[in-house]
Amino acid sequence: MSLKTAEFKKTKIAYTDSGKGRVVVLLHGFLGSHEVWVETAKKLSKRFRVISIDLPGHGKTPSIGYYHSMELLAQSVKAVLDQIGVRRYVVVGHSMGGYAALAFAELYPENVCGICLFNSTSYADSEEKKKERDKVIRLVKKEHKHYVTEVVTGLFAPESLSKIAAEVDKVKRIAVATTRQSIVNSLEGMKERKSRDLILKFAEYPVLFVVGKKDSVINYETMYSQMALCKYPFVLMLEYAGHMCFYEAAKETQKELMDFAERCFRKNY
């Protein structure tokens, strides 16, 4: 899948476009890129048109200014989809990509026919979490590559590190390529994002929650209250997965996404 670009704020947003038919949009998380979705995109593109986007400051998309709000990420996604010329889609967001997906749903509700929060949450950072991000920002400004390597290791459940070592190494390679400024931009944006649980409450489309019980970033117990808000909730709870469920439970998550997208487009929910 060759990379294409779309113009947004005098910046080229990189993305891949594969398959045909109804559209599924894949948004990676913090320190990721479209590359983390390669196997998922291959599977989904057998039945759908799959657009996988490098969010600002990640992969082949440069940073935009010095602060990446979730609204800015959502607007960059819309620029890609408008240039392609598609109007209705299922949006799948991993971690930070999930925050962007919810911002997208708030800004452009008429374009969304389903959302997947993939190891993500609708809640804002707690005050404690904000202080933690401030500490990380100070650390990253001094030295970021060691931090990145440690962060990636902690995203996987301990037993996954040896089972899928190649995937762990791939995520580290992608993450280390993220610049210091891009890391800071994203941390600031995530820290200042607002809660969007009301988006879940009033969504007239299905919402899929992919949850790892060994996720060190998103406490799975906090997800139950969010699921209860939805009119059409769907849940994939994975007992032994951490924060990288698309690698740690590849077959299960790919099948669930295929089934979920079909439900959304057929309105079979």
C-alpha cells in the first residue's frame, strides 16, 4: 500500500487507501503510525475500503505548530476524507486515535455511522494524570528515545513481549522515529482534551469497545460506565491482552472489526 497525501494547514497528511466499497477509517495511537494497522487493514480491505492515516506528528505526517489538540487531529482526518470524496464511514481509533475519533464525532456527526474505541476512553485525564504528563514532557524535552522505548514495552501485557517479539520491535521502531517536538505536542493535546462521554450517550450509531484486561494505560473497569451510556454498545473484552490488542489478539480483533463494520453499514443493530 503506497502512501498518498492530502493538504491540511499547509501540511501534507499521509495516508493509505486500500480495498473497495464502504469506508473504514483507522487512526493509530500515540507514538504510532499507519504501519501498526497493516495486517488489520489487509484483512478489512477484503470487504471494505480502508483509509489509514498518519496523524500530525506521526509517521510521515509532520507536526503542525506546537500543540496537537484532538480537534486538530480530527480536522486533519476530515481533510483527508474530503479530498478522497467520501461522506460516511466507520471510524476506528486506537488510544489517542480514539480521542481523535470522538472529537471527530463531535465536529462531524453527520459523517459517522460507527465508532470503535480501541484501547481508548471517552474520559479526560484526571488531575493526577495531567501532572504525570507534565513530568513526562519535562523528561522528553531532555531525552526522548529512552523514554519511548520504555513506554512501548509497557504497552504490551508481560506475556506478550516474548510471544510477539517481532511486533514489539516494530512498534519500537515506529515510536523511536517520532520527533521530540511531536511527542510533546501530542502529550499536551492529550492532557488538555475534554471528556466526551456525552458523545457516547447521544450516539445514534453503534460503538464498539475493544478492551484489554491487562491494559496498563486504560483501566478496563472504567469502561463499564462508558458502555452503559451507549444506545448500541458492542464489546470485545480480551482477558490476556494489554494496550496493543490489534497485535496481542490479532485474529479476534480483526474478526470483530469486520463484523462491527458490517453491522454499522447494514444498520443491523
